Amino acid sequence: AQSVTQLGSHVSVSEGALVLLRCNYSSSVPPYLFWYVQYPNQGLQLLLKYTSAATLVKGINGFEAEFKKSETSFHLTKPSAHMSDAAEYFCAVSEGSDTNAGKSTFGDGTTLTVKP
Amino acid sequence: KAGVTQTPRYLIKTRGQQVTLSCSPISGHRSVSWYQQTPGQGLQFLFEYFSETQRNKGNFPGRFSGRQFSNSRSEMNVSTLELGDSALYLCASSIGTLNTGELFFGEGSRLTVL
């Protein structure tokens, strides 16, 4: 069984400040890990993914995440927040096998607010 | 390349009615998954179809069903609607083989049950 825990349902930062969104996972097999972003009244958009290659993953819009197996973590960071980053962010885990294709387990989400 | 298309975007139904939602995946994607998103339960996996066969199913009652057509388009149906079925229903597509778990989502169908 897999699970994802996102620490902090709401995070507020000032424009230009560091963004850090926390995600811890549990998986019985080597996981594939993802961060998605959702803007109001829209679907989810992939920010970045970890699929057992480099542990530091770079995504779109300046975001990156580091896979730490010893800590079972996959935290999302961005050096300098922009107003357009305000959205809800979801961490997700998948086995990545064909038999479990399409079946990702999502965290509860973190709403990011960016103050001017 | 066109993205995942879901129709309708918004709909209102009353308790006891049924509803059918449609999803057209990205061209070349053979896997279609459905998720329910609510403020209380978050994103929950409903089912996944690949080559017209249900390959995975989440923990939802039998009132929730789906199917996939030969062109990979998918529909989901909810019968005997309950107030608690009010949610954003998201469809996601993926290649389906040599899978890395990456999902491409549509914008969703927002269902309100009165």
C-alpha cells in the first residue's frame, strides 16, 4: 500500500521568498513521485516527476524537488515565489507498473498563498 | 497536441438521477483514469481503463461505473445520485504501457447534486 502525507494544508510566503512544500511518502516498492499544481476550476498539471534517475528533479516554472530515500521525503522548493505561484499543490506516488497504471495516491494538498 | 477533454464542464442533477461524464484522452494514450475530488476526501481514485478493459478499481460503490471505447474515449456513469456525489470528477490519460505513473488531467466535470 502507498500513502502520501503533505505537511501543512496552507503555506503563506511573501513574493520573492523561498517556497518549501513538504511531502513524505510510504511505498512498499520503489516509488515514482510527482508534484502537481491545480489552479481554481482547473485540472491538475504536472510540475515535476521522480522516476529513479537523478534525485534532484527540476520542473517547470522554477520548481525543483529532491528525493531522499532515507527520509522518505520529496519536498518541493522554489527559490523565489511569484504571485502566479498561488495555487494548490499535490504530491503523489505511483508504483509505475502497468498493472497499477493510472492509480496514483495523492496527498491532501497544500494551498500556497503569495503575499505582495 | 490536444489535451484531455472532459464534457460537460458543469452540471446540476437532483438526488436519484443518473449522470454520464465523458473523457477524450490525448491522442495515442490508451489508459484513462477517473478521480473524484472533494474538499473533505481529496483526490480519490475511481477506476482505470486500458484497451477497453477495467484494469484497476478504487473503493467506490457499484453505483459508479465506467467504460472505454475502441478509440480510447471513456465514459463514467453514476446512478441513483446522492448529495455526497457532488464533486469535481477528473479524468486523466497516460500511455498505459512502460508506465511511469505520469498522468495528464482534463479540466474536470463539476457535478452538483441537489
